[in-house]
Amino acid sequence: MRPAANVDRVFHSLGDPMRRAILERLSEGPISVSRLAEPLNITLTAVVQHLQVLEESGLVRTEKTGRVRTCQFDPAGLAAVEEWIRDRRSMWERRLDRLGDLLAEGGE
């Protein structure tokens, strides 16, 4: 998968408040899908759909043992977004440094 596509998927996943709530819950540790769905006030089917989006973006891993599907947050899924943000921050810091240099030259 292209890095930009992965960043797009992660941002898409994080753009939904229910998926962010699911990630918040999963940050506490692995949990079965049925237990995850209990406090969310949405159907089990909707939770599974949200988990599929999160899994496709690399933010969640699921594992089925017998009849129980367990899911957990995978922080490695944030790596592409962290890199994207770091690159943007670096670019803007360089631009602002150059602007500062230009302003300092003009003031002399």
C-alpha cells in the first residue's frame, strides 16, 4: 500500500467519533467484540463494521479463538500519520526559520 493511501485510511478512521471511542476503549487493553459493543449503544453489526475500517487502516488487530473474536489497539498503525505530521512540522519550521532570517536581515 502506498504511504499516502495509508495516511488517508488512518485519518478516515479517526474522523468518526464512534471509531475514536472504540480506540479509546481498546487503549485500555484487548477485549472481545461483544464486550466492546455493550456500552456503545450501537448494534454488534455496527461495531464489527467500525472494527473492519479500523483494522484496514492498521489501527486495530483482531483474533478469533473459538467463537470469541478479540480485538486490540495497534499503535504501530499510527506510524504513517506520525511521519506525515513530522514531515509537515519540519517543513513549516524551516519556512519559519527562513522568514525569521529575512525579517532579521531587513531590520539591520
